[in-house]
Amino acid sequence: MVILIIVLGLVEEEVMVKEIVLFIFNIILFKIIIIVILYYNFRMIYNGRLLYILYLLNLIYGNLTVETEIKNNLFNNYRRDIIPNNDTAINIKLGIMIRAINNINHMDGTFKLNIWLRYKWRDSRLVWNNKNIEWMTFTTDPTLDSSIWIPDIYLYNTAENPLKEISYTNAIVYNDGNIILSRPGIIISSCSFDLSYFPYDIQNCYIKMGSWSYANNKMYLTEFHPSIDISNYVVNEEWELDNYSTIINEKKYNCCPHKFGDITFYIRLIRKSDYYNENLVIPAFATASLMIFTMFIPWDSGERISFATTIMLSIVVFLLILSEHLPKTNKKPLLSTMFVSLMGYSLFGLLLTIIISYLHTNKTNRVGNIDNLEQIINQRNKFISSIERCFTMLFGLTLLILIIILFLIKVF
């Protein structure tokens, strides 16, 4: 009888049939739970445990009932396709929390970040006066009928579908209408990489976000506090997050009469060069330094030219390995230039070794045909020895200059 009276009252208030059925179902379920507890736990009445359980159930059920009633009242005339505060521009506070740098691909000119995209705004239509419930959660998934309005924020410099991997989560709505929304996910953004000083390069990338349909007269952006949060940042093994900043811009596009606002998050990254130093730079320079010792190999062994040739081919192999880590562009990275210089240095050493070998062989052949020319032979020996010493000093000096240049570029 009580249920019929409640149902008739709800019908008089023009509540939807679906809500009536849900309300009746909740009451029946609650009574079934009480009967089950009374049946299986009758003896617990004497020590007060059953009363405590009934109190908790009543508290939980009562809060759920109040929240359901509040949400029903809020959604009576609510339209999620209409922007809040339509008479004035709504303020959207936007920020990101960087969880990790997943990947930086300078071949494709993209970088992938794991972020939490944070919003904060006020919806005057989502206000209630119940002090016992200060906040509630509302869904933001646009495919659900019970979702609320959220800003249409897009990633402008996206490399794929905008925010495709950013999840729709529940928003926290306070009783004064303030809303906080945090959406975790992964974004892939485009970036123009400057590899002139690779692998000692510094990259400046940015994430540009803004509304796709609302101009500044309808919605304007400000910074969430903090605008870039790195409190839960996971350190990347290849890149160091050196600095970051935020700038709010306004721009008028040819399509529309009003200006559109966007917020740009700048990120400064420094490459950790230890991997390249240990696997490419140090082995390549150590191999090239062996060219200096070619002049100390005895001519009688016949290994000078083959030794110099092996060194030059080793430098070519290092250059081929380096090319796998670089995009196919007209830019000349520092390390690539260094390796080409080492290859030219080794080629020059090989040619000089061949020339000295020719002079030595020519000298040996003529010694048997000329008698009493000890003075000429001694002069030629001294000349060849002086050439070898000069070339050895030249090789060492050239290699030292290359090492100093590389060191100065890394330090400064």
C-alpha cells in the first residue's frame, strides 16, 4: 500500500516511467536484503551487530537515493550539447600532468607522451543545495545519455586522430557547479627536430590545444594550476626533461570572424648521449687513432697498406651504423660530419702510406743498380723518414683537433 502511494505521488510529479520502475526496484531489493539478513543472522540481534549492519545499509541506501534524486532534478532540463553560461564566455582552465615520455621518433618527426589532461570549469546548471552531499561524480562519455557537457578541446599539432587515446572518465562535480575532470591517455604530437648537434642535441617541442568550435566570445582558456605537473613523472632513459613552460595565444583564422584561443605547452628535452659515446664515438675515434701507428709497422712485414685499408673500412662501417639512427634529410648532424671527416682522414692516411711504399720500393730497386751512391741513398732515407714523421704528426694533430671540437660542442 505504501508503495502504491509513493508511485502515485511520483506519477503526479510527471516523473518518467523508467525512473519509477528503478525506484520500485530499489525498494524491493532493499527489503529482500533485510529479510535475508533477518533469516540468517537472527541470533546477532542480541549483541547489536545486526542493528549496526542495518544502520550501514540504511545510510548507504539513503545516500544513493538522495544522489539519484539530485541527479534526476539536475537532468530534468539539462542539455549536454549546449554550452553552460551561454550569455557570457565560460572560463576553461586547462593543464597536463606528464607521466612519461613514451617515444621520440625523429625519423617521423613525432613524440609520444603519456599524460593526464586536466580541465576545470563551472556549470551553473549543475548546482544543488544539499549540504550533506558536497560532490558527486558524473560521466562524460558522450555516448551515454547521462553524460554532462565537456569542452571540445583538441590537439592542434597532432600526428594522428586528435585525442583518440584519451579516455572519457567521470568528472567530479561540486554542489556550487565547479567541475574537475582528469582524462588519462596517450597523445602523439608532431615536432620539428633539429639534429645539427646530434647526439648532443637539445629539442624544443610543444603541445598546442584549444577549442575546435568555440571562439573566445563563447569560451576562453586559462592555465590550470599547475599548468604542467611532473610530480609523477617517470624518468626517460634517453631524454632528460630540462624545462617547460606554458603560453596562451589568440589567433584569428580565415574561416571565422572571431578569434580562437589556444594554450601551448612547451617542453625542452636534452638527449642523453652516453649510449652514442660508448657505442659509436669512442670506438670510432679509437679506431681512427690507429692510423698514426701505421708508420711504425716495419716495411718488411708488408702489412702497412692492408692495416690502413682495414682502418678506413672500419670507419665506413661506423658511418653506416650511424645512418640508421638519422632521418634522410639534407641536414648534416655533427656526428655524421665527424665520421665523414674520420673517413677522409683515414683515406688520406692510406694514400700517403701507398706513396711512401712506392718511394721505399723504388729506392730498394735502384740501390742494386747504382754503386758508390751512399750519400744519395742516405739523403733519400732521411727524406722518407722525415715524410713519415710529418705525416704521423699531422695525423695525430688532426685527430686531436677533432676530439677537442667534439668535446667543446658537448660541454657548451
